[in-house]
Amino acid sequence: MKPATGCDAMAIKSALELQDVCFGYTGGLLLKEVSFAIAPGELIALIGPNGSGKTTLLKIMLGLLRPRSGSVTLHGRPLSDYPPKSRALNLAYVSQQPSSSFPLTVRELVALGRYPHDGRGRLTPAGSLAVTNALHRSAAKHLADRRFNTLSGGEKQKVLIARALAQGAPILLLDEPTLHLDLYYQIQILAALKRLCTEQQSTVVAVLHDVNLVSLFADKALLLRDGVLHSFGPTSDVFNEASISDLLGVDMVAVGGKNSIRCFAPRQPFINSRGN
């Protein structure tokens, strides 16, 4: 099963869509009637306080968790209709807490991203090129011959992003992709993801905590609080002093504007009450 192309793609505007999704375990709901649609070529920032349901939402979008009610559609078809291999050809994932025990070289680990395409055998020439390009895009090419379990946290993060890029899926879901990275590499990684969106019409959904990186790179922002969709839309529309302050419980002020980059900074007093 492949993404729609040609005339079908014209009719299907959403790459991934959730409609009235609820999810929870015994004792209550973690997500409550969440609805939104994302289109090809968009970089979506998913932002919210700790415990707001961001990782749970990503796992539902991947099909790792099934909603208690509501629907998830991928390229216009129910996500549950996709067998695992087809799902892997369409969705790539970078988790928040990766394993550190892979006894593989970086190149070998990134090559695992090609499994949906090349199986367990040797990489095809196209697969080898995809691995090399992914290492370059994620600024991890110099690590190719290192053992993964000897790397620092930031280096591991770049390698796992490379594995997701090598997978070649049109939709990438990343849980805190800038975790452990210094500012330089945070910007490098997000710029690379942004280029994927503009050059290849990829769809990227990334959990981010830095409000200024959201403002700089995200086409749209999805604000989540207590399992409820707070707001969703173009970043310039929904990401402002009032929405950020309300969402995060920190009184924020916007700096800059029309002729300069808009940034956000805490205003005194720094902390509002979240009701804890």
C-alpha cells in the first residue's frame, strides 16, 4: 500500500488525519476528542506541558496505540488497514528514550531504516545512497564507523534521526528530536527537517519544548494540554503571548516583529500557577 499519487493525491489533501480521538487506560482518558489534519509539506510542532499527552498522541498516529474511540486515517485510508510493512513505508519514528545497547556501528544502525525496502539482505545501491544521505542530513556522517553504544546522548540522537531519514517515509514523527543537542545542532536538525518538507513534500510532526524554535521553524503549531487540543493552526496565528502563557503557565512576552525574528521570553514574575 503506497501513498496516493496523481489524481488520487489531488483528491486527498491530508497526509494524516485524526477525528474525535479519545484514548485512555483504566481510570480515565489521556486524550479527549482530539481532531486535526496535517498536509504534505508541513512541519508541525507539537507542544505542551509535561504529561499533556504528546507522546501518547504520537504513538496513536503511528498505530502503536489504538484509540478508545475516533478514527485515524493515513492518506485517506484507515490507519488500521495498513499492514506493518506498508505502515513502515509511510511512517518513521524517533522515540524520546532510545536504547543505548545497540552493538552496531552507526552505519549499520542507520541501515536498519532500510528494512521495509531492502529486507534483511544487503542494501541495494539506492539503499546505500539513502543511508549516506541520511547521515549527511543529520550531521552524523563523521560517526559512521563508530559503535553506537559508545556515543554521547547528542550523537545518538543525530544517528537515530538519520535512521528515520534513511527509512524514506513521507511522514516523520519525532519525539523531542532536539533532546541532548546543543543549540547549533538543534538548528541544523530542524533546518534539515524543514528542507525535507519544502523539497520533498515530507510531513514532519515534532515534539518541541523550545518556543523560539517552534516560532522559527514550524509551519503550524499543535498545542496540547491535559489531553485536550488547546489550539492548532499556522504558527503565526496560534502561537502568541497569550496562548503560550496560558498553555505553559509562564508569563511570556514577544520580542521582535515585522522586520526581525519574533522570539518569546519570560516576563516577571516568571511563573504563573498551573493549579498544582
